[in-house]
Amino acid sequence: MSLHPAFAPSGEKSGERSAKPVWCVDADNWSAVEQSLPAAARAFAAAAGFRPASGQFLLLPDEKGGSLGALLGCDAPSKNPDPFFAGKLAGLLPEGVWKFERAPRDARLAALSFALGSYRFSRYRANDQKKVQLALPEGVDGAELSRIVEAVFFARDLINTPTNDMGPADLEEAAKKLAARFGAKFESVVGDDLLKKNFPLIHAVGRASDGAPRLIDLRWGDAKHPKVTLVGKGVCFDTGGLDIKPSSGMLLMKKDMGGAAAALSLAQMVMDAKLPVSLRVLIPAAENSISDEAFRPGDIYKSRKGITVEIGNTDAEGRLILADALALADEESPELLIDFATLTGAARVALGPELPPAYTDDDKFAETFARHAAAENDPVWRMPLWKPYASMLESKIADINNVSSSGFAGSITAALFLQRFVERAKTWMHLDIFAWNPSAKPGRPEGGEAMTVRALYALLKERYKT
């Protein structure tokens, strides 16, 4: 794995020796750092009014008018600082190679955030980004960080691309190229073939669009290895269907395939690291459009699993396409079955945009996942699969309704709906992600985001050690 461009190659010839220092300073260490600086630099910092407060940044000049180094004010360890705070540097530093003279507490996460903060979506306009590189801190595995960064950027690019260039066929093409890159098997069931192969819910949701719905299927690895299956919601745009969204509700609907992007991102990490698993990725891809072919409120469909579903609301389409994909995945009894979906606004009401809820009945898996999420600064919060709420999904004329009969517990009832289609998997987890940063934060530019992916990759690496 080659280094990501945000990282400077090691070695004297690459300029590592000439890398300029960045001091990450706080109230506890500022005095020591200040005393280590040349007298002229100390005087300059004092004249500029620099204080070791979070967010303060100052370039220090050298005697020739160039840059001696940079100061970045951070929170002291006692204030539980953001491990990604160093991600600010990618946008603040001038061109050149830089190094942490005094690194934040977690040098690996600081380096990772630096690279993640260098992301720019430049498909539709010129990229005028400066070439700023970081010399990796001692002991940090640059190849491993590059693997993660590249996969996160892949997901961000997919999510940020508007639907006119990222419809179901385009999403399929992106998955197909990924499969070819790693020698994975690839197939896709498209259009009316979904009915012939018993995926009626995927077909119903996507049939109103000119872009035919499809089920994307990627397989990689030795079949003798533990089976890990990832399912990603691939709704490339969601009008809400006949239960149409207001215009304000459609503005970000290009990101409704963020679950598919997350699944593909994690798959890229797994395949690139050659983890000893039998990996399968299933992406039901569709556009929830409006035409005379659109499915309707009150319609009833028999799912792949045989469960009949009454359509209470056409804007709850994601769980429908996931239901058929989960049923297919479950038929193989995988050891791990994980689905990613931008599923409910209720999850954002409960936990906000930065904290995705996770649903599983496997307590040990949930604890392990939470540990890795904290270690990777990739947060999640476990929510309950509260069985009494399943009654909210009852239908008088079908086995189940696709929406709750009340306005309560929308994320939980969506998870309970999906759980009906999983029986054989040893461990199943549902992740109701937002897949978007509504505002820029260090290492997390505004726009598409691969939420929960880094934590899951760390978990899989630990669980399936090579």
C-alpha cells in the first residue's frame, strides 16, 4: 500500500529532515515549549498575542523570512480534547512538509485526522488545494493509515456526487470497479429480473425511475473463512415517492445512498488488508421517484422472505429494499451481518447528526464495537431493540406495515422492521447513519462522511487476525 499524498515519504531524500515543526500546545505545556523557541520566535509570539487556547494558530517566521514552524493551541488533556483537532492543520499550514515536534496525545489519530482533513471534493471545479504533507510520527503505520484514508475518501466522493452522476447504474459501476481492483466476483440483478429472482420490494421501490433498480452483489475471499456480509442502502435519490417530501427535505437526498458508500468503503479496507474473511457486499440500489409506475400507500407486497408488507408510507422505502437484501444475506447464515442505512430522521432527533445509533442483540459484539468506536474517534451509541414496540408495526391486512402506527420511536421501529428479515445470522447489527457532516470540524469537512466504518474495520482486524 503506497502512502496517501497527505503523508510525506520517509527518508532524508524526501525532505523528512527539512520538515518544519508544529507544536501542539496547551496551558500545561506552553511554558516549556515557549522556552525552547529561539528568542526572536518567542518575541514574535508575544507580540502576536498568541495564547495556548484551543483553536489559536500562529506561523513563526525564521531569520530569513521563511517559516520556522507553527503553533497550534489545543485543549489540555484534562479537558478531554478532540483527538481529531490536528485535522485543522491541513487547511492552515502553507505548502511544504511538516512534522509534529510536540504531537497531540494520540499521534496516530492526529496523523489520521490531518489526512482526513485534506479531503476536497473537486469533481466539478478546479482543485486549488495546497500541497501540505505530514511526516509521519515515529511508530505510526503510514500504509495502514493510507488504507483507511483512501477508503474514507472513496465513500465521501460517492456520497458527494449528485444523482445525475450517481444513479443506480453509476453506483453499480463504482462497485464493479472496486470488485475488479481486488479480484472479487461481481454480479447485478437489474430491472424486471428482480421479479424473476424474487426481489419484489427492491423492484417496487425503484420501478418508477428511468434508472432501473438493481441488486449489486460482490463476493471476495476464501469461502472457507468466516462469512462477513455487509448490506448498504443504495437509494440514490429519495423524493419520498407519492408521499412526497417538501423541497427542503430533498436537498440532501443525494446522500441517501450513504449506507451503500459505507459498505463499499469498509469492503475496500477489508480487501486491501487481505483480512481472512469470506466477504459479501449486497447493495440494493434504486431511485424513489414519482411516475405512473410508482408504488402507492396501501399497496401490499410479498417480500423475498415471504412476509407480506403493507405500505403505510412510500417515504419509508429504505427499509423495504434492505428487507429483500437482508433476507438474501441471511439465507447463507453469515457469522456477521451488518447493514448501513441513512434510514430515519428519528435517529437524528434522538442522537443528532454525529452519533449514529447501533442496534444488535449481541451484547458482547456491541461492547467490542463501542470500544473500537471510542479508540478510533468514530462514535456510535447502542440503542435498544425494544420488542414491545413491534406492535406499532402491526397491519390489519398484512403481516407487517412498513411504518409505525404512531410518531414515537421511529428509529427503533425501523430496526425492528429489519430484524423480521434476519433469523440465521449469528450476529446482526443495524447502523442508522447520517452519512453527512452538516458543518466542518477538524478532520471532517462538510459533506459526505463514512460513519462507523473505521471502527468496524478495527473490530474486524482484531477479530480476524492475519
